[in-house]
Amino acid sequence: MNWQNVNSFAQLSFLINSYQHGNASIINEIKNGLLNYCNTIINVQNANGLNVAMSPGDYNWGSNSEVLNKAILLIAANHLTGNQLYLNGALSQLNYILGTNAHNISFVTGVGDKYPMKPHHRQSIADGILEPIPGLLVGGPDQYLSDNVLTARFNSSTPPALCYADDENSYASNEVAINWNAPLVFVSGFFNGADNKVSIKEKESEMPLNFKLGQNYPNPFNPETTINYSIPHQNSGNNNLINYGSSVQNISLKIYDTLGRELMTLVNDYYTPGTYSVNLNLNSFAAGVYFYRLIAGNFSETKKMLLLK
């Protein structure tokens, strides 16, 4: 998966978003292909001393992004099956990036005790600060020695996993790129919030079944209060829901006075199903009665609140 090969992204998107209601034949074909490939990834990990799905020949320009892209596929496989084996495999891929590699370093600047100090990144080079900008994933080992720094230090006999140089001129092993950082954000973000992971069906059962606008609390208030609202899952059967994948169109939450004049917009954006809250401060408003209204497609609900001063 990369900017030159986006068909995998399209297939994952179709598979995840159509899993419950799409064409069964297409879904099964994509799912079986994904699981077969992920099983291969696990087998390669088991044969690798560092427990990473990288074989000789895989260490090319930007190899670290390949490591993380495989982790994304493993996460998707776990999401669809609940098989812990895939989740453990994805974590092993991330561990490689963060230090379980032949160089015993984190390939992410500013993360860990030892990390790249001289990435091929103009902003980090030019800012006059010794430390590089944090959070950048460098490309990683390139066994094909695609720049002069690598050809000067290594040769065809060098083990592929060792062909890396922390040198700002080694663009083939120490460059940074947004399409490499993207899978890092996905995978690290996933595991950062993975403590409460549940299965697909459990997730759907926890989703709201209907739109709901809660009463603000506290009420009366001065000057702060909180408003909760819920957006139902797309499979809830609610005809008021306008779907774009798993998103809802035009979720808006606004405040009005007793004459119906719009005073403030709290929410005006696309939101996925779930329960949300908005903290509100009306310190600049006069005491009195106000109304707040939630609008989503054909759904609309209004509630009253009282500001005291």
C-alpha cells in the first residue's frame, strides 16, 4: 500500500464499510484475500529473529512504511475476525519501528532513548536546533543502496537490515515523507486507544439507536453548562439518518433566543455515530431563557435552558 498502489485502500474501505450489508460474494473474496495475506505476514514474522514481517528483498527505499502498512492490514484482519494473533502481529511490527530492530533504535525522531538525529528533512536541518523535529518516521534500511552515503558505507554483502545511516544526506534511508508518517499515526494511534477494544458486533450494539438531544446540565446554570447528543449507527434502521459511509451529514447544534434568532453555532460538521458532548460558556450572554437545537438530516430536536446571573 502506497501512493502508487491505492487499490488496497479501496478494498479495505469497501470491506470495512460494507461488512454488514454489502455484496456477500465481493466481501468474502476481499476478506479471504486479506486473511490469506495476513497469515503469510504472521508466518514471515515467526521465521524472523526480530519477529517482523520483513524478508531479504523487502528492505527497499521507505521500508519502514512497508512494515507499518502490513500492521494496518493485520489490524483490519483482527477487526474483522477478533483473532488476537493478528493484533499481536501488528504490535510486533510497531515494536520493530520503535526499537526491536537491528540498529536498536527508534526510527521515530524524539521517541525513545535513541533515535535519528540527522533526518533528511530540510526543516530539521535548517532550524538551527540540534534535536530534530519530533515525531518523524525515517525511511529505514535500503538494501539497494540508493544514495551515495549508503554505497560508501555498505555493499552487496551487507545484511539488508543493516543498510541504514543516520545521515541527513542519506535520502534513501533517512528521508521522511507524509505517506510514511501516515501509517505510523494510524498504528500508534490504534494501540494508544486499544485498551478497551471490543468486537465489531459489540461496538455496534453500543452505538445509539436513535438521535437524541440531552437536557443540558446543570440547568439552570451560570455561566457554564454541558450539552450531550447522540448520533445513531447507520444500521439502526432510522430513516432520518443520511449516510456517507459511516458518517452523518450536516450535524448542527445552535443556540437561539426566545425570538428565534440564531445566536451561536456550537457544532456544524460531519460526525460518525456515537455520543458527544459540548461544553458551553455563556458568560457574555444576558440572563434568561435560551433554546438549543440539534439538526441532522430530517431530524430536529429543541430544548430549553435557563441562564442565571
